[in-house]
Amino acid sequence: MKIKEEFTPLAKWIDEKYDVKTLNLVFDFIKNDKSYPRLQVCLEYVKDKGKFMDNQTYSFDKTKQNEVSDKFAEIVSGYNIKNRQNWIKKIFGLTYKPNNLFVYFSDFESIAKIEANENIPEKKIKELKTAINNSELWEIDRRFDSVTYFLHTEEQLIRYQNSEIHKKWNQEYFDLLKDYDEFGYFIRESYSVFLDSKENFDKNYESNWFYYYK
């Protein structure tokens, strides 16, 4: 993932100002409407993206969005007139206006974790369940970057939570996951599989995976 030359000054400024690691800057238009340009700031880590979130609204921090947008406009205005017009035409088209830029943030770590978890073949999950050979374990279900081990009952769930068996399951699944964790974002010391019960799944989610993960 290489940042385009024209975006390098902005990426460097973002990294220095906010103490983050920018992997890429992607410019496009909302719904292909050139009246609404937007800029995606692709950061590496989840914690870096968190620096641009409003902890009260769980949306992007408007102040930082505006800071990045203003800096972008400043960089563009720093070019001489001829180069500026050629640059804007090349990247944006002639309709670009700096004060109309929507800035948003993403992180690569989250995507990489999801891909690692989902890249484990279903055959491997079934083999793991067979190897565990525990009649109280109903299902192993992985979604996004996590996995949930379902016991049959709530009583079993309480009994297994934070037990030695739960710790063993953490280690076993982590060992399987690491074979697909290309970028090494999962950390053994902080990794844990979630536990739930079929009883809860049936009673509160109508035995429906869509409702459960909604």
C-alpha cells in the first residue's frame, strides 16, 4: 500500500500532528457526484483511528475532520497557479472546492483481523470441535474478527466462564488463528474466545443468527 506522491505531504503532517501511522490516502466522490469530494485517511491501527473518534457520539471528531480538510486546502494552495490547476484537474476534476471536502478515517488492522479469522477453512473449525470432544459444547461460530463457543445451557456457560477449560480453548483457537494472521495483529496475552449458550440463542434471538449478530 503506497501513498501517492501528491498525498505525501498531507500524510506526513497527519502522522506528526496526531502521532499515528497513515498507510494511505484515498480520494473519491460520494455517489460519484463531483460536487461532493471525500478523502479517506487509512490508518494502520485501531488505536490510531480511535484518536479521530468523538467518545461521546461515537462518530468522527468534527474538529479533526476540519483540521485535515483545512491542511489539505493549505497544501493545495501552496502550489504555484499553473501546477495547482494541473494537479487539481488531474486528481479531482475542475469542480473541487477545498471547503467542501468530507474527511473520514479507517484502519487496516480491523480489516486484516477479520480476513484472518474468516480465512480459516470451515474444515479446520470442525476438526477443532471434534478434537475438543466435549458433549457440553454445542457450536463454534466465528464472525468478523471473533469467535464464540456456545455451550448448551446457561448453567454450563456460568461454569465454564474463566475456567481452565476456557483458557485452554483460548490457546487452542489462537494457535489455529495465528496460521492465518499474516500481519500479526492478534496478541496471545489479550486474546479470548467468547462464551455463550444455545439456551440464550434460542430464547432471546429466536434461534436466528441474523438477530444474534444484528
